[in-house]
Amino acid sequence: MKNGNVWSASTGRINLTDRLYFRKLLETCVLAAGDYQIGRVTGKNSVNFGYPSAQCRG
């Protein structure tokens, strides 16, 4: 997923590389918060967070 691609049954493939929280997460490997945004899929206001997996440092 380091390429930013995620998949869900409801939306298909989405790429997260343009989201601040995702770029911060890859750079720091710690909990990362994004900015206020309007969801691409839901159209709802949100602030997203990313938490690293155990593979982040590997």
C-alpha cells in the first residue's frame, strides 16, 4: 500500500497519495493527521488519520 492504492467493495480502487495524512505517515511512520477535507467518495467533511502497520519500518 505504499503506492497509495486501497480497494473496497463499495468504491473500487482509490489512491491516497494526494492526502496529507498519507504522505506524513510514509515519511514518519507514526500516527499522522491530515487537514480538513471533503471526502472524494462520501462528499462529507472530515479530518483523516493514518496509523502505521508493523511493516512500516521494514
